[in-house]
Amino acid sequence: ALSDRLTGVFDRLSGRGVLSEKDIDEAMREVRIALLEADVALPVVREFIAKAKERATGEAVIRSVRPADQVIKITYDGLVEMLGGDEVEGLNLALNPPTIIMMAGLQGSGKTTTAGKLALRLSKDRKKVLLASLDTRRPAAMEQLAMLAKQAGVESLPIVPGQSAPDIARRAMQSAKLQGYDVLILDTAGRTTLDEAMMSEAAEIARISNPSETLLVADALTGQDAVRTAKAFHERLPLTGLVLTRADGDGRGGAALSMRAVTGLPIKFLGVSEKIDGLDAFDARRVAGRILGQGDVVALVEKAAQDIDIAQAEVMARKLAKGQFDLDMMAAQLSQMKKMGGMEGVMGLLPGVQKVKKQLAEANVSDKMLDRQAAIISSMTKAERKKPDILQASRKRRIAKGAGVDVAEVNRLLKQHRQMADVMKAMTKNGGKGLAQMAKA
Ligand code: GDP
Ligand code: MG
């Protein structure tokens, strides 16, 4: 597994201060192999590695963490980010129904199946859904969609033999409008290879129907072809999102990363079985874990992240032992709090700060507030951060303006800092026992 190989790499460099360029190069070679094994397209691998390298360069080796874990965390974070992060992108519904959703993609990618799955999902949300097949080349495809409509408990447009795809699109739109449907899903024909006839027909349908969602459906096992397919469709159609089918297959899902990187479009859903309910909202963390090729990578990474935070707490504890707690340290702590799951998460680790904890709860401290507080501190000069006593009214006004908050909030932050500094001082007077404990927690 990747982590084992990386451990091998780093065993040879234990005891150094910073991840050096050579160390990172060596680790990134292993990451590159993992990505290629997951079938991520080569240009995307290159781009990703360059970014991950940039992130890793200059990162301090944290003593309590294996450098291998650190590189895995950096890599995993980069993958999650590149896949769209934690944001879940649902379907865009039109303000004026019917919302039109167009399915596009190569033949056999799973368009018709996904159309049925979306219909089921939407009808569970109490939407009135009409399915229409524009696949005039294969009569069986129309029957297939009608069957899926039955399974999903929604209507399908009656089949009229001999109509062209654009004509069916017009008829479907009219029916949907007249009969008060909320959503019309247009299932289009695909070809086994990219060709002009398919593209121009799909473009024509998109032009006629002006869909709110034009979804490119692609097989998660597409591999190296994913980039070419995504590019070709993206150039010709007003795509709004991607659906990757067969995520239940053996592949490691590199196509997800490739297609997302090339189009910049959100991946909205994953097809996870042949059954009509086999459609999951996209989950970047799950897919990133799979691309890295380690079932337990998420747990591993989270543990590593926690270790890193604890190691940073150690550094802070050492500074505190010298009886100092300035605003720079507060800023560091704020960002750490965010990483560790906000105020609650970090306060749970601190012994003897029940009072502060209660005050924070009373002050209704939220993560948004943490962001604003960080902004306030970063609007201060270095001298101000070291010695907040020098802050009089005019400086406070300048800082508030810089951070986009009012002066009262600057004052609140300063008060909170004083309280924290007092607590820290009291703790270090006890011989720093509390802090040493906290660092080990
Ligand atoms: P289309 O030509 O793009 O309309 O593709 P179809 O919807 O007809 O799907 C082609 C085949 O892939 C069918 O046998 C589907 O049952 C299967 N399929 C579609 N989506 C999934 C999926 O998410 N997982 C699995 N295992 N099979 C799928
Ligand atoms: Mg089909």
C-alpha cells in the first residue's frame, strides 16, 4: 500500500527538520504511481503532483508524526480539494417549472439508468417527473426508459414512432408544460465513440430545450479516455455537472478526478448499482480515499491531522511555559481550533479551562466568529500583535475597517485575549503541568 511505501522512503530520512525537496520528490513519485494505478489521466496527474509538491515544500517535519503520514495528509487534502471539497452539489431546479434536465454521454455510460434513478429521487422529493427518451436509434432504449419510469413510479412520454429527436424534445416540453410537471428529464442517444453526428444532435437538443441541468454521464471505469470524453462534451454542450456511474465497480475512480480537473464541473452523483435506487450524492472524501487506494486512508489521515495539531500544541506549550501568550499565538490557536472541529473540539482537550469554555459558550462563539477573529488579528501590525496594550481608539478603528467588522468586535477579541492570557499564566504558574498534559492528550 502507498503508506507502507512512503514509510520506507521516510524511514531513511527520519530526524530531519523540514521536508526537503528531495524527500518530497521521492514521496511524490510514490503518489504518482498510486494515481496512475487509479487510472487518473496523465496530464491531471502531472498537475496534481505539481500542486501537492508546492503544498508540501517547506512543511516542517512534526516530530510526533511520521513524515509519511504527513505526506499522505497533504496528498489526500489536495485530492479532496480538487474533487470539489465538502460542498454537496444538488440539482439546480428552475424557478419556473418545468425544470429540464438533459442527460448526455457515450452509449452504455448509464444515461438511461441514471435518468430513472434521478426520477425516483425527485419523486421522493414530491416532484412530478416526466421522463422522455430521445434515443431514436434504438427502439429498445425507449422501452427501457418506459420500464424505469414504471419502477420509479413516474410518467414517461408516450412513444410516437418516426419522430426525430428534436421533435420529441419539443413534444416533451409541451406536455410537461401543459400537464404541470415539475421536472422533465430528457434522455438522449449516445454513440460508442465521440462523433460529430452525436454531438450536433445533442447540441441541437440543448439549444431547443435550454436545460437547467445538462449532466454528462460517464463510466467511472473510463480511465485514460475520461479526459478526451469530458473535453469533447464540454466544448459542445452547456454542461452543468457530472455523474459517474459504476462507482460500485473494481476501478479506483481516477476518472472522477480527471473529468473534474478538465471541466471544472461539479460531480453531482455517483451511480453505485444497477438498481433504480443506486444513486448516491457525490462524496469527495470517499472518492479521494479510493483514488489513493487505501480503504483506511481517511481514518489514517484524520489521525495524522490530529497528531499534527497536537504537535503544534506542544510547540505552543513550550512558548507558554515562558509565560507568554500574544495575539500571534491566539491566531495560531484560532486556526487550530477550526481544524480540530471548532471551539468544542479543542476546549474538550484543555484541562482547567472550564471557565473560558463557559464564557465562550455564553458569547456564542461560532466558527464564523473564529474566521472574523482571525481577520481582526491579521489586520494588526506585528507590534500590535505582540503588545496589544498599544491599541488606542484610532488603531482599533483602522483594524476594524481592515477586518470588515465594527470596533466593538475588536474590543471583544482583545478582552477574550486578556482572559485567555490570564488562564494560560495561571496554568504555567502551576509548573505547566496542565499544558504538558494537554500536549500529550
Ligand atoms: P446508456 O446507453 O448511457 O443509456 O446506458 P444504460 O443506462 O443503458 O446503462 C448501460 C448498462 O450499465 C446497463 O446494463 C446498466 O444496468 C448499467 N449501469 C448503469 N449505471 C450503473 C451503475 O451505477 N452501476 C452498475 N453496476 N451498472 C450500471
Ligand atoms: Mg440509453
